[in-house]
Amino acid sequence: MSAFVLAFVVGALFALGTFLLLRRDLIRVVWGLAIVSQAANVYLLAMGGIELGGFETVPILASHGEGVPETTDPVVQALVLTAIVIGFGMTAFALVLSYRVYEEHDTLDASELGDRE
Amino acid sequence: MPPELSVVLAVVTAPFAVAGVTPLLIRSLGEKTGYAGAAVAAFCFALLGTQYGSEGTVELAWIPSLEVALRFYVDGWALLFALLASGIGALVFLYSPAYMHGESGLARYYAALLAFMGSIIGIALAADLIAIFLFWELTSLCSFVLIGFHTDDASSQYAARMAMLVTVGGGLFVLVGFLLLAFVAGDVVGPGTSAFDLAAMLNRPDEMQTALREAGLFVPVLGLLAVGAATKSAQVPLHFWLPNAMAAPTPVSAFLHSATMVKVGVYFVGRIRPLFASLEWVMLFATLGLATMTICALLAVAATDIKELLAYSTASHLGLMIAGFGFTSIVGAETGVFHLFNHALFKAALFLIAGIIAHETGTRRLDELGGLRHDLPVTAFLTAIVALSMGGIPPFSGFYSKELLFEATVEASHHHDLGPLDWLYPVVAVFGSIFTVLYSLRFLALFFGRQPDSLDHVHRPPVILLVSPAVLAALTAVVSIDPELAVRAIVQAGIDATAVDPGTHEMHVGLPTSYSPAVGMSAVAIGSGVLAYPFYDSIHRSIRSIPRTVPPIGANWWYDAIIERLTDDGAWLASRVHNGLLRTYATWTLTATCVLALAGFVATDAAIPTALAGLDVPIPAALVLSLAVVAGLAVVTADSHVAGILTLSILGFMIAIFYILASAPDLALTQLVVETLVLVIFLLVVEEIPEYYEVSLGRIARDAALSVLVGATAFITVLLTTDARPVGESAIARYYTEHAVPEGGGQNIVNVILVDFRSFDTLGELVVIAVAAISILTLIVMRARGDETRSDESSVAIEDAEGGSANEPRESHETRGESE
């Protein structure tokens, strides 16, 4: 089934993130990165199929018994979980790097920093 | 007799192995390393000698899945070339220590020279197209290092770059030609044999040619391989790198011009000759060769420098060999093989002699040299043998092979219908030969006539410098006296391998005893050359004046124009794409990605699904997601940092709720923790930074357009990919679901995947987080420490430079180093 709503949301988040990426303020650039990675996560999860949460669909088995039920795709969830954690590391690092740049150069203007090269 | 794999491998690998330990040899032997190199070359020569008379293929598996093997094919032609490379290599190594006395960078010199020799032997013996290509490019690489040996000399750098660009570029043509050849060969050589096996193709020349023609690839493959051979063997109009390559030290020139690099193209043309022999072949190579022979002979007469003269003469003689191989008759093969052999001997000797002259007189200019026979009598005697051989004067060795060329040009019309080329080929061959006679006499004349006054102190060369040219001149003399000896020893075997219908003809050469067209042509060429010699200076001047009046006629002019244009365009492009601004990089990267992705969709005719079958996500999830988008909009429009951070958090928490609704509780938990942490960190950092507002809004429209492009690409991609998703559970998901409890012992499948099935991935993830944490710690903590050391240093700097101004640049330099 095609996914117009998901496609719209992912597209909109990508567009907003890109717009922020192109700002001159480094802090806003970091926001842009964060939004783009959120959008990518939603997209990845969508590839596994979205089903309203419930006892049967959550990828947690009820028992140790035979005959496991069909749940939502656990593989994409594992991938997204990794991506969230890595995205956190990246955002935190980019933020501290920006902070450090500000301390050194007294500015967060990416254009001004670029001109100093 | 089949060849021995171990021996062949030893021959090919020994030079490379010793090249690797050259720095150690230099440390223990110093300048005498050259003799060690000579020993290696002699070792290779001797090992190759043990394979004399053998023929066959040996191979060592290399990349079995791609059918690529280190496959070597030994026959008379391969042995001839490999023996020349190692034999002349040994003499060049013997000559080097005395010539290179006192130079620095000897480790680089000897290592590159050894690797160079190894690559040439590799090309000679390799029978696998991939291996041939690798050795082919290795020779280009080694010659780059050798030509550019004087790294601080601009002309040397220029020549090295030129040789590299031309020959490596030609190598790429060869690669494409090889791939097409292998594509066709796959069907011809049949299953069980690799499509890259050149020896197998050579066993079925007629079938290969038919298959190539049926595939319509005959002319393209021939053309591609010809471009490669022409760049290596300096054929017009790609000959210009060779005279420039004389910037290399003279022993390198001797090696490069006689037995190695430039012969690779000729060798290869001889090798593939049986596969391609046809009318097109004649038209291409005979024309190319004769044109090169004539034009480069003219340029050699125009030369003002003894090495330049020899360099152009090399190109001219290469043209002769190519032309010889270009004629499909057996005489053509005889010309190519015999002249390759003769030329290697006399040209190596001539370059080594040029080295002696330059070494002892301190100049290489033709007009400053003369009358050297008094000071250099032995050298003069050696020069007489080899220079007359180069000029093709009977009874010297060059005469026999040139006579064969004349015969081949006359005979050409017996084999193919050539139209006007029928008489043009012999005429051009004779015309070019007149100039060969002229420049050969000119070189010899260095030793005769009056000695210019500027040359008052000419030293006698050390005996060791004379050994190598003497050996080569002696061999030339032997071939001159008894050419049949050389033919029986090695040349006949080479002809059998390169002839179109081998084994049908026995070669005989000797001084002519009766009149034939070839004898007449020789007489005309030599007679005209000798008669024209008194007018050498005016001929020299008139040829020189041509490129000065019409610059585009010189190949160098084209090369310079193209390189200059490429450099300018490259600089312009770099200034546009790489200007130090983050937004520029982001713009180019994002635009390129989007355009490529969309182009991919268009190219594959992907249709955007239009069937709107209700909502694809549950309504609560859709609501939460639209809230996230609204939060995103608020982030973009936020006018203060705090507002932006809070709205960004709303976005994150909305996504977390979406995860809950989308049956992903683990993701939701992680997302909640991460969002909380990010919020805290953002607030901590922002507290330290003053509010910052966008200064200019000038680029808003452009940025918005790019954002819409990215968003649209993402939209289309999601639509297309989710639509193409297979229905139902994937096999891999099923596997993990079923095995979670029995193998992982856990009911939470996602967790079991992360910590059991894919635990190494999780370990990698943890490493990333740890590295990020350490980096953050470093960035924050080291700042304080950096301040301490900097204040220490700057106090010293102030003392030294009496003032704060000297300390300013140092500070900025240091901080940049740290932030990297």
C-alpha cells in the first residue's frame, strides 16, 4: 500500500531540515541535522510497515511456546534503534563542536567562519 | 618444452623484491648498490636463459572467482623482449654508480629502476589481460618516478607529468580495449578457459577475428589498443613526451629508450599481430609507423641537444618497427623483430655514450661539441659502430633490418589492395631514411672536425663507464658481421611468434648480392643522405623555423594548451564548489544527490503510485506526525535559540509517541531518553551562547527552493519504495522471530537482535558513542589545558620577538590545529 501520509511527513521534515542546514547560524545547522535524522528514522520504520500498536503486533513474544505470531518487522526496529543512538551521539558532538567554535572565534556565523579559511 | 612456473615467477618477482629492500642496501653498500642491481638483472637474465627454447603457459591462481590469474606465456618473442630488458638492465645498473656519483636520492633511483625492469619483464611474460594491464601501468608509474628524478627541477617535473598523463591515459584505452576483447573472447575460447587468457586467444586467431567482426568490435578494439600502443611507443601525434623525457638521468634514458618503456608498445603490437592482421591493420599501423618514422627523423635533424637528437631518433625507429609489424607479410614480422633487437643494442649504447660526452665535457649542445676523437678515442670508435648501425649503413646491423622494411613496403601491395598507398609507402620509407642517415652522421660528427675552443678540458671517462657501451657495441658488431647468428639465436623464434602464419618461413639476411627494389631504395636513401650532409645546417634551420611560424603544428603546443585549459577550469570549478562555506558544500551535495536519485527514477520508468486506498497510517499516528511537522515549522521560524530548542523537543517527543503507536515500544523508550538528554545538553550549551539572529535574509528564496527539492525527492522516494515493499513478513524477520527464544533466550525480538544476533553491530555503535563522548570531553576539557601551554609558549614568544604581534598568528594556528 502506498504511503501518502508518511511520504508527506518525511518529505516535509526533510525540507525543513534542509532549510535549517543552510542557515548561517551553526546552532540552527545542528537542529537541521537532528530533524533530518528524525525524518530518516521515520522513513526506515515505514519500510517495515506501520501497524497500530497492540498485543499481537508488538515484536515481543508472549510465551516461550511454539508457533510464533507475525509481528511488525523487528529488523527495521533494531536498525532504527541503532540509528537513534548514533544520531544522539552525532547531535551532541556537533553541538559541542559549535560551542567550541564559538569560544575560539566569538562567532557562530558559518559564512564568517568560512571566510577566515 | 613447457616453461617452469617457479623460474618465471622468480624472474618477475626478484626485481620487485630487491626494489623493496633498496633503502637497506643503500645503507650498507652506498653508491655500490648499482652493482647489486646489476647482479639482480644478471640473475633474471640467467634464469630467463634457462627457459630458452621453451614455449607454453604457466599460471598461478589469483582471483579465481573472476577467472583472473597470474598467467605467463613464454615463447620466443616474450623471451627476446625479457632478455633484452634484463640484459640491458644489467649494463645500465653497471653504468649507473659512476654516472650517478654524488647524487642524492639514490635509494629512490635504484628502487624505481628495479621495479621498472620488473614491470617490463612482467609485460613481456604476462599472458593474462588484467596482469598485462597492471604491469603496463606499473611501467608508467616507475617511469614517472625516474623521469622526475630531479624533483627540484621544473623541466623534470613537467616532463614526468607529461609522460605520466600520456602513457597512463593510453593505458586506460588499453583497459577498455581489453575488456571488449575479453567480452568477445569468452565465447571463442570456450568454457574452462578464462576470457582474459591472451595465449588462448592467440591459439585461435582466425576465430577471434571472425568473432570480433561479428560483434562489430573489430575496429573499435583495434583502435583502442592502437592508441595505447601509440602512447607507449611515442607514435605521432603522441610522440612529444619522449623527447621531454630526456630530463631523466642519462642511464634511465638509455634504458627507457632502448629496451623498455617505449618498446612495450611495439612489443604489444607484435604480440597481438596474429589476432588482428587484416587490411585495416595495415592501413592503421603501416601508415602510423611510416608517418612517425619520417616526422621524428625530421625533428631529430632539427634537434640542438645530443639527447634530444637521440630521443627523436628513438621515436623514428619505433615508427620503423611499428610500420614493419604493420605489414602483414612475413617480411613485416622480420622487420619488426629484428629491428627491435638491433635498435635495443645500438640505442642503449648511444645514450650511454651521450652520457659520457655530457659527463666529460659538461655540455649537451650539438653546436658546442666537436673534434672529440682526440680526447675520447675509445668512445669515438664505439660510436662509429653504433651510429652507423643507427643510420642503416651497410654492413652495420641497422642496415639489414631497414632493408627488410623496404622489402615489406614493396611487397605490401602483393597482399592487400592499397590504392595509392601502394607506391606512397615505399616513397615515404625512403624519404624518412634519408634523414636517419643525416642525423646519424651528425652524431658521429661530434667526434670529428675542429674542436671548439670552449672545450679545452675534456677528461678521459673512467673505464667503468665504458664497459657497458663497449659490450653493446661489441654485440652490434657481432650482429653486423654475422646477422644470421642473431637470427638463429633468438630472432627467428620471435618471428615465429609474431608471424601471421608461423613456421612457414625461415629468415635469411645478409649483404645483397644482386639487385632488388629494396637494394635500390637503400642506395637512394644512403646516397641522398650522404650527399645532403654538407647542407645539414641549412636543413636543420629550415625545419626548426616551421613550428615557430605555425605553433599549432607542434604536439607540445596542443599538450600545453589542453593542460592549461584544464588547470584553469579546475581552479574555477574548485572556487565554485569548494569555497570554505558550509552552505556551499551542503547545496552541491544535496542538489547532486536529489538530481541523481530523480534521474534514476526517470531512467527506470518508476511510476508514482496513485491508488489512494484509505489512510496508510492509523489516524492517531497521522495526527501525531502532523503535530511533528508543525513543531518542525516552529523550529524553522523560531526567533530565539531557546524557542527553537523547545520546539525541536516537541518534534522529538511527537516522534516518540509515533513509535509507540507504530508498535515499536523499544524505539519509543530510546527516543524518550535521547530527546530528554538532547534537550538538556542543548539548554546547557545555549546558556553559554548569546542569542544569535539571522543577519541577512538574502538567500531565503534560494534555500527554500533547494529545501523543496530535497523534500520532494524524499516524498517521491518514500512513495516509490514503500509501494515496492513486498507484502507480508520478510524471511529475515521471520528468522529472527522464530529463533529469538530458542537461540537468544529472550522474548523481546528487537533486543535479542541487538545483543545476540547482531551484537558486533551494537559493539560498533557503542564505540561510536564512546568516541563521541571522548571527543566532547576533549573539546571541553582540553581547552583549559591548551590555554595553559599556550600562555607558556606565548610568554617565550614575547621574549623572543619582543612584542605581542609575533604571538598572534601562532595563536590562531594552534587553535585551528586543536579544533580539527
